[in-house]
Amino acid sequence: MSALRAFIAEREWAQFHSPENLAKSIAIESAELLEEFQWSPEFDTDRVRLELADVLTYCYELADRLGVDPDEIVLEKLEITRAKYPVEAARGRSAKYDQL
Amino acid sequence: MSALRAFIAEREWAQFHSPENLAKSIAIESAELLEEFQWSPEFDTDRVRLELADVLTYCYELADRLGVDPDEIVLEKLEITRAKYPVEAARGRSAKYDQL
Amino acid sequence: MSALRAFIAEREWAQFHSPENLAKSIAIESAELLEEFQWSPEFDTDRVRLELADVLTYCYELADRLGVDPDEIVLEKLEITRAKYPVEAARGRSAKYDQL
Amino acid sequence: MSALRAFIAEREWAQFHSPENLAKSIAIESAELLEEFQWSPEFDTDRVRLELADVLTYCYELADRLGVDPDEIVLEKLEITRAKYPVEAARGRSAKYDQL
């Protein structure tokens, strides 16, 4: 995403954004998103949207570092998951594939 | 993303995928991504790509639940971050905005 | 905890267990604990106990690295939290201290 | 830990502290600890100590909920790990047990 790339370049932040540091950042922002649900399943949509945006931002940046397209890798992984969770076995169940 | 939506519908998984459970799932998958860097900054690109795809998949699903577009909320948040981290103050520094 | 220290020394693992890597490990194990609750608040006590033990193990190791006693820092922090959450204001509420 | 138990009872917080919510809280606090190492392996000992205390506090509370002693479950798990990582195979290596 070019706007994101320009934003980081202007601030000379690529030096901090190693894949390892981006992976840490994704975990940190994911926990801030989870904090919106810490004590209850109820949530504030505006706050959740902005926290989700933070997770996505670092995900997009890591994808860019790896030279892959976010949408393409989601589809690639979906095919792998499809093989592990056939519709017949998985329908209406939250069990892990090794317990289906 | 329509392929993802169809995948979940076929398996009748929407019942498990409340926003709270998706937020937990994003945190869980983020930690699996981080595990690729647990003992070293070196990494296996193929494994990292697939773990990143898992994080993105749940992020896209949560965005879908909230009725928002992933790219749009990233841009929305970028404008907020831009105001907090002006180029002059932030260039080449990893400090938090309240310490700039 | 001397048994833990001996276990690590025998395996020459201290070289991998920098404070940064221990912090990553605590986050990774915390997510495995959370995974026991991914789709439901119901849980298997035996599995939760063992996942909690993993989180605690790395916490104890980090405490050891910092030269502090786990119980003492919990009590130290409890005093700080006590000042932020006076009984009168906090009773029966899950709000953050800045919203009390 | 009786001081912690009294602290929670006074504030009538047990109602919020289900095992599931404590697992979320442990993951959230672990990420705050990780944030101390987000951009660099260098760290501030005082800040790390207090963030570690937050993780430990929720871990102790979950142990209390499960009716187990934190030190005992760490030792229980250490015996399991000992069997998976024999000294001869594991010495000086960070590989997972299934790759030793």
C-alpha cells in the first residue's frame, strides 16, 4: 500500500521495522484490540475499528517486507485450511482439525 | 472478501466467530507468528508468510463483522497517526508520540 | 527457583534466554493459554493448568534475570494499583482507573 | 497469595475475573511487557519489573481460581519438559523437541 510506504519513508522508520520487530508489533497491537473485550463481549465499534486498523497496518507492512500481497496470502492459506477442514467434517464444529 | 465469507458459511462457523472470539483468535495467531522469531531475528520466509496469513484472515473477518473495509480503516488510522507523529519530530526516532 | 535454574544450566539455554526473548516467550505462552478459551469460556482444567505453568516458568526466569523475587514485585505493584483504585471508587466496577 | 485475594475481595472484582477473562488479561499484560522490547533488546529495568508484576498478578489469580499453587505447577511442568528435552539432545540448542 503506497500511502503506508510513503508514511514510513518520510519518517525514516524502516530501520526499526525489521520483520522481527513487526511481528512483535503485531502481537502488541493485537493485545490492545483484545483489551476492548477484556471484561465483556460487549464492545465499542469505533474503538475496535481503530485497534483493528493498527493490527492491519503492521500486517500490511510485514507483507510488504516479505514482498507478498496480503489478499493473495489469505487466499493461499484458505486453500490449505480447506484441505484440513472438509465441509462434511467441520460443519458447525469449532474443533481443531486433528480432533475432527 | 467473498471467498473467505463463503468458506465460513459452508462450515457454519459464523456462530463461533463473535467479535470477541475473533479478537482472541487474532491475538493467538499473532503469537504463532511471533514464535517464528522466538529465539532469533532470523526467520523462514515460507513459515512467516503462512502465519501472517492466519492473522490477516481473522482480521479480515472481524472487519467484515464490523462492516468496514480493511484498506479504508488503515488509511483512516494513518491520518490520525500522521497528526501524532509529524515528520519533523518523528524522523529517525522510535519514541512514542508523547515522548517526542 | 533453584530447580528451574539447574534445568536451564544443564541444557546451556541461558544464551537464548535474553530478557527480550523471555518477554517474547511469555507472550507466546500466554496466547497458548488463551487458546484454551478461544471459542468458549468453558475449559479443561488440566490443560489450562499446564499452559499457565508455561507462562509462569518464563516469568520466573525473567524475574531471576532481573534479580527480583516474583512474590515481592507482585506486592510492590499491588501497592501502586491500590493507590489508583481506591475501594470506594472501584467497588464492583471493571472500569479503568482514569474512568472511575 | 492472601494480600492479592483481599485486594480483589474488597473491590468485589471476582465477578469479572472468570478464568477466561484472566487468560485474556494475562495475554494483554504480556503484550505490555513485550512493548518494553518493541524496537530494541535494550530495556528499562524498573519498567520491565512492573510490567512483569502485572503478568504475574493475573497468573497468581488464575492459579488461585484453579486451586493450584504456582510453584507446584511450574515444578510439575518442569518434569514433563525434562522428558521432552533430554540434556544430551538439547544442550546448547534452541530447537523444539520434535526437531531434536
